[in-house]
Amino acid sequence: MTFLLGLTGGIASGKSTVSRTFKAAGFPVVDADVIARRIVEPGQPVLARIVQAFGPGVLRKDGTLDRAKLGDIVFSQPGRMEALNQINRPYLRAAINQALAQAKAGGAAIVVGDIPLLYEADYADAFDGVAVVTVDPEVQLARLMTRDGLTKEAAQERIASQIPLAKKAAMADFVIDNNGTQAATIDQAKALIHRLEQLS
């Protein structure tokens, strides 16, 4: 039996390190961010609806979506994030569900759904268990500012758009603490893999 694991965290929490550890161990990982980029490619109905809602200014000259420009709008204007989610979610959910079903059909002991907004988008029930990668708020803020070159205010806006990490951790079946070294996080991910292999 395949164990379907939902993997989530917060922006700049270190979820990618855990996701890579599962991939390196040979388990399929369905990455919601990759799918989210695919559904907004030129010619896709989602992109047309985004342009209709947010204006042609969110497009680059080559017709592709300017994610940074769209991000500035949705994180700084109340209600705009929800408007974007209402456009994206039905297409994104259908594409993720299809990818998870295909991965599960391969018969792997563990299939991972790497979904940043798993709790925000009510995905938890689709999985056998959910793992949350967590860090302290000040660590998360510093990492996000460094990673994306954001001001403190811009980074705080992005963090505030998500459910707080402490709350996600309280809802999770498994918690990986990423306040330490990358090696320590990888060790926790490997321990989780071992535990899930016993359950599958």
C-alpha cells in the first residue's frame, strides 16, 4: 500500500530540503509549485483569466506571466490574493490530483505531495498524513529576506498571507524542525522516510 504524504511548511521554512531528501531516496514527489507554473503558461485558460482580472501589466513582453509583478499586487492589496486563488485553485487542484494518482499508480511505498499552501487550500484530507517543516519566525523572516532580496515589510506581508507555522505544526501528523543545520534536517527527513516505510 502506498502512503500518501502531504508535505508543507511556510515560505522559506526549508521544505525544499525535505522534498529533495524524499526524491533522493527514490520516492515520487508531486511539486505543486511546478504544476502552478505549468497552468499559467501562455495559451492556458488560467493565464487568460489572470490577465482579465489583474490587467495586461502582469505579462512580460513575451506574453509570459510576470510572477514578481503579480506577487507585488496580491501581497500588497487586500482581497487580491483571494481573487487570484479563486482563479487558480480549481485548475491547480485537478492537475495535482491527477499527478498524485499517476504517481500512486506506480506502486511506490511513499508518494509525496509537496504543497506550500496545503492547509490554506484545504488539502489535508487528501493525504494519509501531513508533515510540516517548521522554523522560528525570526529565522523564517531572515531567510526570506536573504533568499528573495525583500525588504522586511515585503517579507512580513508574504509570511502574514499564510497560516502561522506554529499553527500548521500543531495540525500536522509529523513535524520536521529546520532551525538547525541542513544536515540535521536531512537526518529528520530520513527518519520520517523510515517510519513511513513501516506504515506503507
